[in-house]
Amino acid sequence: MTVKLMQGNEACVAGALKAGMKFYAGYPITPSTEIAELSAEELPKVGGKFIQMEDEIAGIAATLGGSLAGLKSMTATSGPGFSLKQENIGYGIITETPCVIVNVQRSGPSTGLPTSPAQGDIMQARWGTHGDHSIIVLYPSSVKEIYYTTIRAFNLAEKYRTPVILLLDEIIGHMREKIEIPENDDVEIIDRKKPTCSPSEYKAFKVQDGDVVPEMAAFGEGYRYHVTGLVHDETGFPSGNELVADKLLNRLIDKIENNKEDIVTYEEYMLDDADIAIVSFGSIARSAKSAVDSLRSQGYKVGLFRPITIWPSAEDQLEELGKKMKKIFVVELNAGQYFLEVDRIAGKHTKVNKYGKINGDIITPDEIVAVVKEDQNA
Amino acid sequence: MKRWELRFSGAGGQGLITGGIILAEAAILDGKNALQSQSYGPEARGGASKAEVIISDEEISFPKVGRCDLLLSLTQLSCDKYLETLKPGGILVIDDSVVTPERDDIKIFSIPILSTATTKLGKPMVANIIALGAIHSITSIVSQESLQKAVLSRVPKGTEELNKVALKEGYELVK
């Protein structure tokens, strides 16, 4: 058992290496820079490669290339860097190229408050790239959870052949906290399924019976195929046929939306007998957890619902929450982004309030306690 | 053990963040929970810099230090800036070059941390280690054994003996 003090960004790299990351391409930006620095230091030790590209766009482009060449690949960024990556996130989605994109959120828009925390990219992570698509977005809340969620991000990327976005924020990315990693950590590691047919029979985008995604050959292994951001048929070559487009684009959405049971994870805290729920994630969920403890000690029946998978959302669970709770507060370090999703789902059954902040300050437990009490005593 | 919240303040380059990391690592060696956070940006170079540590037997949810139980200030600027964040009944540890503030609701230890490092040991960079020794003598927040182990695993190779001496000087500054 390794017990040590570890920084959040450091745990992300440790998790990525455990998952089998062999390639990192990116461009450093606060507060994500430690992820690049540590990847540069550690990847050569495991036979991997690190490359600093000329900007964030090139960073994700090379990440996708590394993955097509067969290596588990990652890039990390923040703020304006995440904006720059959006086009190629879409390219990764339509070409079904597994990779992990870490966004250590900071205050925006634009260069905003570069060293201040925010949770302002919740909707950008979902809809930042253009066109209809689905996407997997994960958001851990502690250093230990960053380690395991990064492993999971790689696993889901490989399993569903899709870019996975790992959201962190300045607070959990930079803080150091105790982490325990078992010596023989037999955590599941998933690798993409490779073709078993001969190269001449290989159809790069054909889903075999019983599979969710096509088998993926690595470039350089003799399986030649075409990769394009255009709508393509099973061979990978472009097609303008509406049936082909319908089949491909719906398959890309369905492979995620139809597997929510496998993808969606969350934590419930003190919800069993609660009639008030707080929905919160990432660093701010830690404030919310303290607030729940404090409100409980004052007699309020409050609990916390913490989505770890942000997208796709925990639709069934949020619907149940709406039916059970008299009130739901969505507490997030933005002007009310996830509130829109929670209100869409739970708002049919109960009143959903939002509480947020966009001035670069953290939300404290005392603030949340005051918000709930003011509402309840009104 | 209650939840201890400590704020180390001074000037950028005084090793306060390293000091915070060492204290948190010592607490973990003692089997406790510990969390360390720091400020970034303009504050991290020159001006008033700070590192924050939370130590507890229980789970640490909220990761930030608000009103602290112990404030270390190595410079006048940082003491002026952060004094109001020290809880009533809290402990203030200041370098003796800092003017002792007028607050009668706290315990104040004014000790020669910087001059011990610079004049007695001839190494200004060990001020943070001397401060950790003094804080240990005042609070016993971590065990002496864990503190020394944590110091020795963080400092550069070849400076182990110097840092052991610095720690001892710190222990003896407060008796």
C-alpha cells in the first residue's frame, strides 16, 4: 500500500500511466501545466512519448494521431485551450478515435481569471463541438477519485471508441491530499478491440455482431484504412448518402446513450431520509458535503447527490430525486449551467433552485448553509 | 484530535509551500488525514505568499482554510495581511523582525526564525524548516519522528544534516 500526499494533477498522470497512457501531446496552460510536466517526466520511463506542440489545436490533433497509431493518448488544457480543442474533439467523435482530454477548469470567458477556479465549462464540455453528438464527461472530486476516474476515462474511451473529457478544476487540480494506492491494484484496464480478420477483409467502420463499436486497427500494422471527418461508410470513405449518414450519426449517439447504465456514476450522501437535496460536483461538492453535515446538525434533512459522470446525465436518478425531494439546490461555480439539466429532469416533479458564483472565489459551506436556511425559513 | 487549519505566510521564495507540504506529509506518516493548498498568481512571487494545511483525524471535505488555528508570518507584510484570519484563541508565530501585533485574544510567539537561519546557520533557505521545528514545539500537531522523516524525504540530497540541525534549532526556539 502506497500512502502519500499527492497533488490532483499528479494523480491524473498517475492514473493515466496506470491505464496505459503511452502518448501525450499538448500545450501547457495554468492550472493544468503539472499534467504536461509530469507526463514529460514519466512517459519516457515507460517507453512512451511526450511532445509539446505549437498550440492547443496541434496538441489534440497529435493526440488523435497517437491514438490512431495504437497508443493510449491524452492531452490536458484549461480555459482558452479547451475552446481551441473543440473542432478536433468533433473530429475524434466522428472518426471514433479514443483519447482522454483533461480540462482543469479556470475562470473565463477568454483568458478570464487565469489562476482562479470555476466550473464554467459544463455546457461547453457537452456542446462545445458543433453538430449533433453525444459525449462522455467525467468529473471527480478528490485526489484519490482523480486517480481512479482518469483510469476510467481511458477505459470508457477504449470501450466506446470516443474522446472522453475529464473535467477537473483549479481547486482539486492544485490541492494536495492523502491518497492510498494498493500495491497490487488490480483495477480493470480496458484495451480497444483489434481486428482478427485479414487486412484485405478489414472494414474499419463496420460493427461486428455483438459489438458496440468497430474493431480498431493501429496504423502501421498493415490494416490500411481511410480516416475522415466527413460522414463515411463502413470502409471509412466519404459518403453523401442520407441512409449512410443516418446510420453513422445515430450509431455514434446511441453507443453512448444506450449504455448509460455502464457509463453513469454518482455518489449519494445522506439522501435516504432527506427531503432537501443539493446537487453539486467537483471541488464544490466538497463544500456541499460540509454544508450537509452542518445542516444535519441543525436538524435539516438534507442530502447530497454528486454526479461523477456529468454527461450523459444521471437522468433516471435525477428524476427519482425530483419525485422524492421537496426542494433541490444545484450548487455550482458558474452562473447556473448544470441547473438547466437538473431542472429539465427533476423540475417536472419539484422546485429546483440554483446557487452559483462567477467572481473567481470558491463557494464555502457557510454560504450553502445560509442559502438553504434562508429558503427553508422563508 | 480536532481539525487543525494552519496558514503559513511570508514572502515568495521563503519555502512556505514546501513547509506546508512537509507538515502535511508528516501528518500522513502519523496516520492522519492532511490536505495542502496554495495560492497562485501574482502572490506566488514576492509580495505576500501563503500555503495552507488542514490536518484532521476525520475526512477533510471543504479543502480551503478560512479562519485559521495557527498563523505563521515571516514578514511584516504577510502578518498585516493575514492577521485578521487568525481565530480568537489561535496561535500566532512571527519572526522577531515583525512588530508584535496588539491582539489579546491570541497566543503570540515572537521568535528569531530568519536570523537563526541567516546568521547562526548561514543558510537563509532553512527558515521554513526552523519554523516547522518551532511549530512542533508549540503544538505537537505531528510527532517529532514523522516530522524529521518528512523533512529528510523532501529536502535536496546532501542537505540532510543541515536540515536536521535547522529542525533542532526550531525545536529549541520555543521551550
